[in-house]
Amino acid sequence: MFKKVLVANRGEIALRVIRACKELGIKTVAIHSEADALGLHVRAADEKVCVGPAESALSYRHIPNVLSAAEITGADAIHPGYGFLSENAHFAEVCESIGIKFIGPSSENIAMMGDKAKAREIVAKRGLPVTPGSPGELRSEEDALQAAQKIGFPVIIKATAGGGGRGMRVVNKADDLSRAFQAAQAEAKSTFGNDGVYLERYFLEPRHIEVQILADQFGRVVHLGERDCSIQRRHQKLVEETPSPAVDDKLRREIGRVAVEAVKAAHYRNVGTVEFLLDKDRQFYFMEVNTRIQVEHPITEMVTGIDLIKEQIRLAAGHPLAIRQQDVALTGHSIECRINAEDPEKFTPSPGVITKYSPPGGFGVRVDSAMESGAAVVPYYDSMIAKLITHGRDRQESVARMKRALGEFVIEGIKTTIPLHRRILEDPDFQKGHVSTTFLERFLAG
Amino acid sequence: MFKKVLVANRGEIALRVIRACKELGIKTVAIHSEADALGLHVRAADEKVCVGPAESALSYRHIPNVLSAAEITGADAIHPGYGFLSENAHFAEVCESIGIKFIGPSSENIAMMGDKAKAREIVAKRGLPVTPGSPGELRSEEDALQAAQKIGFPVIIKATAGGGGRGMRVVNKADDLSRAFQAAQAEAKSTFGNDGVYLERYFLEPRHIEVQILADQFGRVVHLGERDCSIQRRHQKLVEETPSPAVDDKLRREIGRVAVEAVKAAHYRNVGTVEFLLDKDRQFYFMEVNTRIQVEHPITEMVTGIDLIKEQIRLAAGHPLAIRQQDVALTGHSIECRINAEDPEKFTPSPGVITKYSPPGGFGVRVDSAMESGAAVVPYYDSMIAKLITHGRDRQESVARMKRALGEFVIEGIKTTIPLHRRILEDPDFQKGHVSTTFLERFLAG
Amino acid sequence: MSPRRSTHSKAKTRRIVLPNTDDAVNPHASLTGGSTKQIQELIDLLRRNNLTELEFEREGIRIRVRHELAARPLAASVPEPLPTPPQQSTYSASSAISVADTSAGFVTVASPIVGTFYRSPSPDADPYVEEGDSVRKGQVLCVVEAMKLMNEIESEVDGRLVRILVENAKSVEYGQALFLIDPKAAS
Amino acid sequence: MSPRRSTHSKAKTRRIVLPNTDDAVNPHASLTGGSTKQIQELIDLLRRNNLTELEFEREGIRIRVRHELAARPLAASVPEPLPTPPQQSTYSASSAISVADTSAGFVTVASPIVGTFYRSPSPDADPYVEEGDSVRKGQVLCVVEAMKLMNEIESEVDGRLVRILVENAKSVEYGQALFLIDPKAAS
């Protein structure tokens, strides 16, 4: 097992990793930018290194400084969290080359899955269901038109290096294709430095269903059930739950089997998430594999009892997977609300000092956050400041518990999305579990 | 189901009950003394009534004021929490007589189990194992001597109305009996207003094992496994865990069966706890039944997923027990540390204002507390200010998690037992699970 | 008792913390070497400038001025301690808790029990007292019904009934103010 | 590296060291008398600068000024969070971050990268500089090794090297102060 892990991240996920390391008896090194010198993750770690100014490109994403921090502290592994360097194949490769373990998949895994068009190809070749779309990256507008006409409009153009809704365009008819193609390429280029795009059939009101997988280096793969992340605003998830109200045992086995086959096809290892689109006819289609720990991993932990960060560390250390598929029992139901430092109506960021922070407690309530009274929400990074997670014996109980916990959560000094979450939880469609990726748009309009 | 529940308690247990009511959609009324007007439990409730000055005899334990508060707010049930009126048969009886549901067992149940000697008799008559002792209340010193000589020294004299170590005396030889008998009687009289005492064999280094039971009014009883509460200081529990390191599946089934039979023999209903003594030879003996929800109930909730307060409310509302014994699965391991506002070495109370309160969070961590930054720990009541509970896949994980969580817990402005808990968790005997009720005494001496 | 007072670290220097609220500081308290007038000036300074803290030390010539961000306008979210706890609360089922209201010199008659407040012995009867009436010590002012029992609440002073604070048939908490009596107006 | 920083202020504060106390308030004037006018001046100073705290001590010549982040009448604008922001930080692998230390008039040379600090180009070689040496702008002061690369750190000013703040072969963080240079002593 590792002796000392450097956590190349900040905020709640850095604290999450440090907590797991402490429980495993592993020493930790926090890195931080100058803006985060007083962060809770910095104080929680055994050692800390300032790696640059506030701008993440010069600190958290600055590979030489991050690796130097690992070198001077003698860390033998780096946990990248999510975001920042977590899906950077080059970073993973450099770590491998200098003998520091990257806690995640291999750089080849990351590179392969990072090319979304390529990943679809591999999965489709295995005979698994993939959203109808272009066979690979589109080379030209003509290519795009041909593919779109073959699968039928509407279609969606996506960046091959994409994520977070950037470089995406929905196209309803052939006339609009050319402009959308160029716009998507330009956005992909400016966001990811890579103008590769591909296209897929665009589904109306689909659900976003993802399956958590664990894979060891000996080829064993298990899945830990699905997460329903349909409640999104501009492709940013806001509320996640497991099990999905739309997935029954039979569908779960089926979609789980496909997820496991997909990662086996890619010789993938460590933790990962296979994303699917579930249409109204309960057909599901592979979309992509996320090669990092997900923000919403806690809800899977709540229903399985499995600490995903610890598993991730054990797998990276070369341990064989101790969990067998038949040992995975999903107990009860769990929801997560992402609390962002944003205006709950206009979604404008709301940085500032938290004058009072009082998290909810009691049975079935979990809070993952690096905030506290007096902490500053700095404007340089992601606006998510806390994840509120509840667990109950069934969906009704975990929803009731979430409402209760949202009512208790006090964050003063800045605006947060807590009021929005309270409203979502009161929504009749949400309560019935009738949601799709278009839910929030309609909800906010109505 | 009830429409409105008055919570006749304060602090964390009042908040615990209010949380459960909220999740069930039941309105709540908080009562409070003048010292608690700003308590979190008061703010969490829908309504509040001041019932008297700081002294609990004139407020929380003042039956007319508590019942008047229920009357003027139109509450249809009262939850007594633990302590205060929770084991007061007279109070339960008055509630019954005026048509307000007492959320707990019947007044007859409380009266019967409140007489510890009587309870032992009933259980012994059913052929269940009871600590060797006097057949009932001791009428005289001669009685006591006879009984002691029959079962052999050392013996322990206990108050029939007892609890919390009051009115107890250990006697090693016949010469000391007379004085101890009188002292125990006097202490029982002054503490409980009842000088009845009985005696039992005194075991060296026993474990305190208790079994949580649920019983409906249709005669169905289930048990939810045991709790090991051996780590006590002067009969006050400090650390509890489940499952007990000393109980295997076979013993659990056996002790669970005895617990169920014991409460069946007493026609007991609602939640209750059957306390046993487990000696070094793994023989167990019935001690008493606690007719209230216990402080340490959360660890049972963590391993069963069953919300005991909700079950208690449902049972009091007359619902049949929905849980069958075969549905009760114990998952993982859970520990609770009681955080008291006390000097961690001298155990002197440490009331005052909490200048900073920052509870731990993350996976497998639960905090039940009504404290917050700026809250006052008033000197009139129990010194327990928070219960820190962890859950893990196994004992090793929940212990590691507890250590991690204790390390995160920040309470400034007063002294707490957190440093003591940290030391206990580092103890090699504790880590091996080798503890008895004498553990803490030796630990503190060593 | 003030369960939620804003707290300050224990500095070695003597601090004069002047909260910016109306019930601030007894201006007659003697201060180390300073005169009341001077402290009043400091208070005024604090008030005028809407500060939350002003520290001043003489020997070491130390001044500290604070303006807290969250200086919430008067007790909106940070409640004041207790509504003046009864200073000499003698509990009894039939005698009221009387508290000297120092601000106006009135005596407050508070309910010693939880129950329902009635101004007259029965629905048809006249009220025991009206505002403006002279009252004598021991005179019944109202009843508070609790557990089906009518508890008569008596005045503990002679004086004039200035104000009836609770409406007829409303429920009252322990310690809730029922009447204001002006003892100076005793006839 | 110090494991576990124990200090933590409740809010991120921006400290301003006032360059000349005389510009602010002359403490010697009449504070002994407790004149409120002096204090009002301090308050005005606090206001004008939108600070939240201003502390002044005479014996130790100490001035403490606090500006808390959320102190916002200017809440709309984005807060400035950096504790000690390099005022002219031009990031580059081989040029130092220089910060004017106004308290003493020295320039601080800080590490622009994370790595290991070496005073000489190789173990056998002489140190680049010693305390007391005159240095010129562009002169190499040390190397910081990172990723097996030696990064030469140059002085950005002419002056005299007053103090070497890090021991040879110790690791340094981004922004860590390495040298103090007195630019006034430029030869």
C-alpha cells in the first residue's frame, strides 16, 4: 500500500480523499494555490505545498509544480480527484514515467476513453448498444450531413474531447447542420484545444443513467448499480439518485452487464463510470466512459456500503478486487443535491465569505464539504461548495430526509442553490420519479 | 398517524425526534425551560412553549406544565425522549387518561419494568437466565445476608427503582453488608424517592450487552441485534458498538431469543432494550428492561437501516410491526462516542459558550447534536452535547473512521471528552475488542 | 443566562466590547481610570458609525475599532439572549411572577404556569380588571386554565394596571408577560 | 514544510501595512487624553479604506488593519482573496517573484516554482551569493531543482543581499521567500 498520497485537488473532493487516506493509515500531502492557503483540505492533510497562484493553469493544473510537490514531499502516489488533471492522459503518463503512481486508470485508458468517438467505436464493435451516430470523428461537413441523413434528425454534434456541454450543438434539420458543425468545432477547439466532433441521434426527454464500475488489473470487473443523473442544467448535474426510478432489477442486470463488457472491451482498470442514455421506450445506449471518480460517487457508497475512494486507492496499489458481483447488495435509496454558491434563480456565481455554516445532521444524512463558518468561497474555481447526500430505506424516505436536511442546512453570507433544491424536491413529477434531462429546463420555465 | 407531536425533552434527543417527525410529515411542538429558549430543538420545531425555569423539576419534569403545553397546542401525542419523564409511569398514565398518546410502552409496562426486582422475577419465572440474586426486593438486612450467602460474595446491591449507578454498592464480604445495605437504601431513597433494594451476584469484568427490541400491540416482537456498552465510567456509558466483538452469530440468536421472550413475558410493547451481563465464560444473564429509547440507539440504526424513532412513533400510533425477524439484516459495524462537556481527565462539567463548533462529515459519519457555534452549554442538565457515530463495513473500518472523525471534530470554548475518546480508540485492548465494564477504570488508572 | 452571545477570544488586555444594541452597557459602571462620560462618548461613536466593536486601552495606548460585516440590523437572525429572566421568580400555582421592568419602572405580571388565559371567572362574568384600574396586592387579575383547573393569578403589588398584554382565551407560556402595573401610581 | 498549519483566521483578511504612520494618524498627539476626535479619524480612515478592523498600538509601533472579504457595501464586485499577492508577479521558470517589502524597504525574492533550493550550481561549487554581497539585476542567486531540471533564479533588482531565508537543499513552495535584497544599497 502507498505510504504517502499527494492529493492534486482542492475543496470537498480533496478532503474526501484525505479522509479515505487517514482511514487507511496513509499520510497525505495537500497542494494548494495561493487563494486556498486556508482551505480545510490544506489543514486536514499531514503536509501542504503551495503550487502557484489562484489561476488553476498555474497551480492545480500546472504539471511541473504538482509533480515537484510530490517529489519534495516524497509522495509515492497522486490522487487527482475530479476535474483539473484527473482526465489528463499526459499527466498520468508522466506520473508513470517518474515512478509516482497515478490513482486512476492507465494513461492509455484515459487517452482512449477521452476520445469519445473512438470509445463509441470500440464499444459498438463489441456488439453493445451505442447511440446511432457517426462511426467515428467527422472529417468534414459532408461527412456530417451523410451521417445525419442516415440516422435521421434531430442529431447532436459533440466534441470528441468533450464534457460539460461544451462543443455541443443540437441540429433539427439539414439546413442548420453546416453552421452548427462549424460552431461546435470552434467551441471544441477553444475549450479543449481539439476541434474533433462527432454526431449522434438526439433523443427527446431521455434519462441520463450511469453505471459505476470497479476493475482490477487482473481483468475482474464488477458494477455497483446505476445512478440517475437526469436533473441537469446545461449539462451540469444538480440532483442524482440511485436506484433510478426508471430501472427495475431486470434492466439493472442488463445495463450492468453491458457496462462491464464495455470496460472489459477497453481493458479498462480502476474506477470508472459508464454513461448511458435511456429513452422513453426503455432502450439504453452507451455514451461514454468517465475515467475518474465522479462528483456523485457518494450515493453509490450509501447504497452499497463500499468506500469508492478506498477501493480506487487499493486498485491503484495493485490489489485484486475483493468484491464479487454477487456480494454487491444495493440497500435502500440515496439522493445527492449539489449545493452551489450561486444565485438559486439566476445561477450567477456568489463568491464571498460564509459568515455562518451549519450543516444538517442525524440519521441517513451525509455532508461532503470543505466549508465552515468563516471560510471564503473564492471565485476562481467550481462553484460547488457542498454535497448533501441522504439515504433511506426507500425513495420516499430518502426524499423526505433530503427535504428535512435541506431545511436544516444554514449557509449565510453567500447565495446558494439550496432554495432551488427545496423547490425541486416539492415538484410532483420529481416526487413520482418522472424526470428526464429536460426536467430542469421546464421546471425553471414553469 | 399523529398530526402533532409534543417533544417533552431538550437537546439532541429532542432534535432527533423532531427530525423523525418532519420526515413523517408530523407537526412538532418543542417545550423548553427558560434556559433553553434559544436551543436548536426549539427553533427546529413548528411550535414552542416555555414550560418553566431552568430547574427540570419545574419545567421538563413538571407534568402539569408539560401536559398544558400539549393541550394548548393541540398535540395528540407526546414523545418523552430519554431521561426526564420518559420512564415515569404516572406521567404515561395521565397521558393515557386525558387522551394524549404517550409514545412509549404502557404505564403498566413502565411500572413493571421500573421495579427491577419484579422484572427479574417475571423473567426468571419464564425459565430465562437471570443473574443469581435475591428473589425480589430485600425486606431487611437479614434478608440481604441470607441471599448473599446463598449466591456467594461478591454481590452488588441495587436500587429497585435504579439506574445510572445510583443506589448501587458492591459488597465483598459479609462484614461489609450491613453498612452497604443502609448506604444503598439511603441513596436510593434520596435519588429515586424509593428505598427498595435487591442484590445480585457481582461479576468481575463482565460485558454489558443489550438487545434492542421492537414490539407491537398485537404481540409481535423482533430484536435488532445487540449493543456492547461495556465502556462505562461510573455506570455512565461512554462508547458503544454493534455488533459486539464478543458475540458471534450463534450467541446473537440465543441472546436475541431470550430478549424477545423476556419482553413477551411482560406483555411489553413499543421499543425497549433488554440489558444483559455477559461473563467471561460467555454466559449471559438478564439484568433489566429499559422502557425508553436509549441514548445509543443510533448504532443499531446504522447497521439495520431502521429508523427507531419512526418505528416507535408508528408503534405508538397502533400500527402493526412491518418488520419481520427474517428481514432484519445487520450490515457492517457501528460505534458511538458520547461527547460530553467535561474535562477529559477530571470529568468535571465544563459549561459555557461554544465559540466554534465544526462537526466532522463524509462517508459513514453521523452526528446527533443540538449544538452549533455560539450555542451555550447550560449547567442544569446532562453534560452530553453530541453523539458521534460511525459506520463501516467491519469493525476495523468503523474504528478507523471514528478516529478520523474525532480528529476532525472541533469544539472550542468548552472542554469536551473528545481527547479521551481519541485515547480510548488508540488503546490496544480496545482495538482488539477486549473490553469489559472495568476497562475504563483500568484505562484511566494506567 | 445568554445562551447565544457573540463571543470574543480572551485577550490579555482588558477589552471593552460595546455591542451595538440598545441594551448595551450600564453607563454607570466604573471603568479603569476612565469617566462615564468618556465611555458614553465611545458608545456614541460606536453607534454613530454603526460599528460592532471598539476597543480602547489607555496604558498601552491601544485602540481597536471593528465594523463587522454581518452586523445584522438588530436581532433579526441572532436573537438576543432571554427576554429578561424573572429576577426573583417565586413559583406558585396562584401567585404571579412579578418582574420589575426597569426601563419604565413598571412591574410585569407573568404567568407562572402554562395554560389558557381568561380575563373573567366565567364567559358571562365581567373581567376581573380593566386597563386603568387601581389594583391592590393580592387582588385576582385573571385566571389561567391548565389541566381543567382554573388558577387565579394575583397581583403582587399595589398600583395601577397600565396594560393587559394577552387577549382573552389565548394560550400562555410559562413566564409570559400578562399585565403591566405601575406601582408608583398606587392610590 | 510545516505539517498542519494551526492558525486559521475566521475570514480571509487582507492586511495593509501602512507605509508611513504619520500619514495616517499621529499616535503621539493626544490619545493619552482619550480624545474622541483622534478615534474618529481612525474610524474615517477605516471607512475611507473600506476596512473592517484597524488596530493601533503605540509601544510596539504596531498597526493592524483588517479588511474582511464579506465586508461588502462593495459586495457586488469580486473579492480579493490573496493573502500576500505578489504585486508584480511575472511567472516564468527562471525569474523570481519580487515583492516590495514596504515595512523595511527590502525586496523579497520568492520562488516561482515548487522544488529544491540549491545555493550553488553543483555540490562542489561555491555558492552563487553570500549575505552582504552586492547583486545586480539579472544575476543568478540560486537554482531551484524541479523535475530534474535546474532553474536559475535571477535577481530582478540591483542591491545588497541582506538575508538568505532558506537553507541549502531544502524544499520550497511556490511563492516562498528565498532572499531579501536591499535595493537602496545598490552600489
